[in-house]
Amino acid sequence: MMEHSQAFLEIVENSRSQIREVSVNSVRKKLDKQQSFYFIVIREDHEWSKGCAEGAIHLGKGIIERDIENVVLNRQDEIVLYCGGGYRSALAADALQRMGYSNVFSMTGGYKDWVQAGYPVTQNG
């Protein structure tokens, strides 16, 4: 299990106080109901190549702020972000909100909880 620094955890908690989070179960239900939203994995390339939640598109944490406007044109569209455990996606959700995206969520537990729940994954590597 990865150990996070106290400073990192503090900025994550600050971001979490500014954003909305959604569970893996809620996201899976949205997918099952074919609800329209952007499901974006922000894990780094080397993480993404090992697999991702089925139905997710990839925009790594290092480029999401730069490239999001090319993917999500309407700033009111729903976006669900996820990473490995829900920390980086909280930071990214906060950044996207500051960019004017109004319907952004971070998926708590990230890929770790998605896999643990037995939900489908796609192998990318």
C-alpha cells in the first residue's frame, strides 16, 4: 500500500472540501443505465496501460487541465474522474471546477475499489 505524505493528504482534504464525490457503485449504476457522462481515468500512462475501468477514457493527471477542453466542450456536462485510490482525482476535480466545469465528481476509492467490487476492466497494454 502506498504511503502518502502529510502535505499531500492535506491538499487532498482541502480539495475534497470543495468538490463532490461519488462511489464506485453509483458510477457502475450510471453506466448500467447508459446515462450520459464523461468517465475519465486520470492515472498516469504506465498505470493506465495495466488496465482501466471499462467505459473510461484516458486523460492523465499531468495533462487533464491542458486537454480537457478538447474532450468536454460543454462545461455543464457531467464528468466523473478517477485515479488509483481517489486522491489525485479529487485534486483534478477541484482544478476542473476552477476552470469552470460545474458538474464534476471524483470517484472515491478509484480503480482499487472498482477492481475490488469485481466491475469490468479493460486491459490497455
